[in-house]
Amino acid sequence: PVKIVTIGGGSSYTPELMEGFIKRYDELPIREIWLVDIEDGKEKMEIVGAMAQRMWDASPYDVKVHLTLDRREALKDADFVTTQFRVGLLNARIKDERIPFSYGMLGQETNGAGGIFKAFRTIPVILSIVEDMKELCPNAWLINFTNPSGMVTEAVMKYGKWEKVIGLCNVPVGAMMKEPETIGKTLDQLTYKFAGLNHFHWHKVYDEHGNEVTQDIIDAMYEGKDGGLPANIADVPFFKEQLDTMKMIPCGYHRYYYRQQEMLAHGLEEFNDPEKGTRGQQVKQTEAELFELYKDPNLDHKPEQLAKRGGAHYSDAACETIASIYSNANRHIVVTTKNNGAVPDLPADCAVEVSAYIGATGAKAIAFGELQPAEKGWLQCMKNMEHCVEAAAVTGDYGMALQAFILNPQIPAGTNAKRVLDELLIAHKKYLPQF
Ligand code: NAD
Ligand code: G6P
Ligand code: MN
């Protein structure tokens, strides 16, 4: 019987996770689930925790959901630890968005200055979780969903020296759910190959005869077919000529780079509209609605409204990964894991988000091969930017933080870059003991 611990248990995504476990119970016989949160999230955890227990009670399985603020109590003898926490909650995210926008820069949860600061707040916490795991559950797997998922996962490997970690994102899941029908196929007829970084990967697709169908999917998306773009990203189209030359499908987040001007304009328009506000401000509304629903003692299944959140279907990645490790299934899942040569344009020991086979020994990244110059250039810039962010997050070195800001393509270098950095350091002081 399996013990699961979920840190950040008060997240509105918890029912999503329960649904995924219930669906896979035969393959993954869970005995207990421990939701862990902190004082600030206690009320949320109690509401969503009761809802989680109702979901199990409505299922044929006997699983107890424990709620605690004592992380160490929960971690004892855990088999799988999943992380879905947000240091500073949505108010911190809103600052990550509003401060850069107020200087005319992108304010976004995982990209630009906001994403860098989310890493600064999160990395010290994940490393302290790893230290507890070394002591209390040294054989457990850490399944990280906390953003920026790629950098947080890499920090666990590199600075936490913890190898049993897999990073996840729902973006590849969304693509694989929606793209097959754009060309009249089903997922089981297709072979997917992803490579890149979290929120910065590309993919290619092949049919059951081994013929590449990437271009067919690109063409279908330009005919208006739904390619599974997450709910939080504005649908600014890519330049078709660029994709025709690239011969790969970019992820939704590439828009922030390939159509930077339009995406920034869109973000600034919402930021300046008092009716809308930033994505974080909008999500606050959705979250409040969701928690009202979760309070209903008759609700025992995941509500439709959760689909308004960008992370919808995340449980398909998380629960599938855990089940595949547990049953040594060696299934294809897109994960953040050690490169090991899968993307030869990046160092072998860095973290990449790639197609992998997931089994009892973890993730085996599938070789993707060398990229064309444009993608190679982006990737090397972004990966080294990530390295600077992680180093600054661990050491609190101001010069290194500035290096990350200046290297990040969403932050025009100069006086304002330094001003935004300084303002964010002050705004988040409480959560940045390392600086
Ligand atoms: P949320 O604001 O609901 O936060 C989740 C919980 O974390 C809260 O209840 C909060 O109290 C708790 N928390 C904060 N600090 C903590 C700590 N030190 N220890 C334990 N718990 C702590 O967040 P959300 O919107 O549900 O998102 C959760 C996380 O998942 C975020 O980091 C978000 O970026 C990430 N996310 C990732 C993806 C992905 O694709 N990887 C998709 C969506 C969301
Ligand atoms: C998905 C991503 C997450 C992202 C989230 C935002 O696009 O994969 O990593 O941060 O959704 O969703 P939200 O609803 O919080 O804006
Ligand atoms: Mn993601």
C-alpha cells in the first residue's frame, strides 16, 4: 500500500489529483494521502481536504485523507511526495505580474521577472523539503508541479543532490489530448517526441506508419482547429512561415517570445483595465468560486469550473507518472528530468523537459537529437538564464540576480531592469531570506 504526501494541499487543484488517483487505483493501490499546508493555507486545505475525502468516500476504495500543518509528520515513510505549493499565495503572484507591467515589461507567472522571482521564493523551500526527505523518507520520489517547474526541479537535482525527482507540466498533456483529432487520428495512433525546457519545448509527431505528421497538425491549427492551448495564454497566432521552416510545433508559451510585442500589448491592456487586471487577479476570482463549490457537502467530484484554470488535466501527468513508477510500466510521459544527452545542444547533467519512458528507476529521456540554429540559440540562452536564476536563488547574490534579469529576453536591459529587480526584492522581502 502506498503513502502519498502532497505539499501545498490547499491548492484548488487537489480534487484534480484525487480524480487521477481514483481512476488509477488498480495500478496504484494507495492507502493514505497526507495533505500538507501552512497556517496561511489552513482554511483552504480544510475545505479542499474535506472535498478530497468525499471523493474517496464516493469511490469503491478505502483511502484516508489526512490534513496537517506538520510537514515532517506527513513525510515520515512516504512513497511519493508531490509538490504544488505557492510561496506567498496569489498575492505574491499578483506582485510578480504588476510590478514588471508597471515598467512596461511582461508580468507572468513563469516567464520574465515574475517567473524569476517565483523561483527565488520557491527554491529555498523545495530545498528544505528535500532535506526533510533525506531524513524521513530517503527512498521516496519527489514529483514536482510547483512553478517554475523546470528550474525548481533542476535545483532539486543540482543543489539538493536529490536524484529521485521528476518535474511536471500540463502543457504537453493538453497538446496530446487535442492535436490528434485535428488530423482525424487518436493519440494511440501517434508517436510524440518532445524536447526543450519547461514552458519552452517543441515537439514532432509521427503516425502509425512512421510518417511525420507535424506539418499536418500545424496546417490544421491554422484552419482553426484546437491544439490544446492552456486557458491562461492569449491565443496570438505564431507566424506560419516561421513554423513551416522550424518544422516543429512550439509550446503555447513560445508566444511570449516569438510574438513578444503582441503578447506584451495584450498583457498590458488587461493590466490597465480595472475590470480585468492581471491573470493572477482573474484567477483569484476563479479560486474563490471554486472554494465556494468545494464547501458544498454534497459535491464529491471535480467541478467543471476547474477547467478555467491553466493547469487543468495536471493529474493526468502527475498520477500517470506515479503509477508508471510504481508498476514499472515504462510509459511515454513528457517530464522534466536529467538530459543525459537526449538534447545534445545542452549539458548532459542539466534538466530538460522531454519525452521519456517512466518506470521503476524513474525517467529515461528519449534521444531527440540536435536542433536547428534558431532553436539551439534560444535553448542555450534560456537554459543559462535558468542556471543564473537558480544560483541567485540559492546564494542570494545580487549580481547573479542581475545577470539573470539582463539575460532574460522578457526584460529589456538597463536602468529599469535594475529598478524592477529592486522593487520585487522589497515587495517579496518576507519570502526571500537569502537576499
Ligand atoms: P495556491 O495559491 O492555491 O497555493 C497552493 C497552496 O500552497 C496554498 O494552500 C498555500 O498555502 C500553500 N503553501 C504556500 N507555501 C507553502 C509552504 N511553504 N509549504 C506548504 N504549503 C505552502 O496555488 P495554485 O494556484 O493551486 O498552484 C499551486 C502551484 O502549482 C503553483 O506553484 C503553481 O505555479 C503550480 N502550477 C503548476 C503547473 C504546471 O504546469 N507545472 C500548472 C498550474 C499550477
Ligand atoms: C498552465 C501551466 C502552468 C501555469 C498555469 C497557470 O498553463 O502549465 O505551469 O502556470 O497553467 O494557470 P492559472 O490558471 O493559474 O493562470
Ligand atoms: Mn506548466
